[in-house]
Amino acid sequence: MSERLEDIAAAIAPKGKGILAADESGGTIKKRFDGIGVTSTEDTRRDYREMLFRTTEAMEKYISGVILFDETLRQKAADGTPLADIIKAAGAVPGIKVDGGAKPLAAHPGETITEGLDGLRERLSEYHALGARFAKWRGVIAISGTLPTGSAVRANAHALARYAALCQEAGIVPIVEPEILMDGTPGDHSIDRCYEVTEHVLRTVFSELYDARVNLEGTVLKPNMVIDGKNARHASVEEVADKTVRCLKATVPASIPGIAFLSGGQSDEEATAHLSAMNAGHDLPWNLTFSYGRALQAACLKAWSGKSENIAAGQRAFAHRAKMNALASKGDWSADLEKAA
């Protein structure tokens, strides 16, 4: 594959394929394993992810890239093959989560700043040598009637821009992820409040990217959808799709090649339905696709449950969700396809 940033960005956010977010931190994967009665160890984490990456139908047909955690990028499969090589052999691009997590923002109760810029240049150089060709950094934005503050938005946008510039210097495509928390506290915001905050955040992020001289054609955006909070869900699929597209058109330059949504607390089918409605009902200047973690993996995890005899069942569940979302990225998904599975 070409090493041009623009070509890598186009490869990881095409129409008809999307990104598997398999970059769960140690704490997150432990919680998910606890839910299925599996002890989280280096070997069980490797076995689970190897099962995903060896799901040939999903990886070859529906997955364009995989975001990995540091441990996973360095791991080898049971037969000694580096997991990154299994991903590449399927035609997908290995990526890497590089942020250090959201930490409390001093003097801003309830708000966070994502850490991890110190030493990032050196880490990116190592990750490139290990095979990663794109990276992800998540900025977390709290939402309520009074949050976010302007300073928290600016701080996170500035960090995203600095990260993106360092990625491109290293020959790595940055996925820029400013997430307004749908399932945060109190989670009672309206869809119109989410629109207002999302518009402000995206305008600020792109202003910072411009000032940092980031090449937008070599960048992928990973935003939240414009949606009401987890404790105030009233908006229809059509309203979520319409308001999300309207917000993106008002803020995101057409030079961005692809927008890969996070699922952000939605159910598997909700995330798929919203993505499909956006692609089916709108004329768009960018590819709209998915970068889902839990929404691609929840059914697979449950089917697998840590048992070797359930590997085929886990792979079928993963392949089904990947296919449903790939159809949604073309506007071709319907609820009937779920029932037919």
C-alpha cells in the first residue's frame, strides 16, 4: 500500500468498510471479560483478539482498519505470527491508540483533559516501525446545561491538533476523536443541546488543526453523533441522522476524506440504523462510516465467552455486525436484515 498520508486515510475510511476499535485499555477489557466470566490475562486478551482478526469474512470484506492497544500491537498469535501481520494479510490497516487517557482538568470540576503528548514523537516512531499506519487520540467533552466550558474545549482541541501534527510528521494518519459524552452524567441533555455543543467543539477542533498545519486530506474525523442523552432519549432515527449531517456540513471541511463515527453508548442496532439513515438520505462530501468498539464486539464476546469451542460462534457474531455496519455505510441496511440473520 502507498505510504502517502492521503492514500492511507482514504484506505481506512472508504465507503462499504469501517474500523474495528480493538484498543480497549486493560481496565476496560477486564470489565468486558468480567461480564462473560473470563479472567483478563495477556493470553486471554490475545486469544480473543486473534479470534477477531482471523474472522476472514469480516476482516476481508467489511473492516478497513483496526485500532490496537500498545500490548496488542506487540503481541503474536498462538502460532507466532504478529497480530499486526494477520490484520495486514486480510487487507486491513493496523492502527494504534496513543493517548494516555482523560484526566481531571485542573480548576474545571467535571471536565477532563487527555494526556499523552509527552514523549509522543518517540512513541510514534516506534509504532510506525511496528507496522501502525494510523493512530487515535480521544478528547472527552462533558455535556450538561452549563458544560462544557470554553477553556476545556480549547484545551482538548489544542491537544488533538498537536497530536495530529506529530502523527503526520511520523508518517501516520491521525484519527481525531472529540467525543461529547452521550452517556455521561447527568445524561439528560436534549438533542438540540448536543447539536449546539458538537458544532462548537468541531469548529474549535478544525481551527486548531488549521493553526497546527495539519493536512486534512491525511486526517480522519471520529465524532459523536448528534443525539440526546442516555436519560432523555426521544429523538427518532431520522432526527439523529438529519441533525448530525447538518452539524457536520456546517463545521467539517470537504477535504476530510472520511468520517468514522463512534457508537457512544448506543445499542448495536441503534448505531447501525443511525449510520445507514445518514448515508441513505443525504448528499455528502465525505465517506461516512464507522469506528465501533463495543457495538461491533458485544455480541461476539457473549457468543465466545472464553471457550475455544465457541470460536466459530464468536466469529459469526462479529462477521454479522461488521456486515450490518458495512451495509449502513452505504445506506443499505434495514432492520429486516437483522431478523434474517
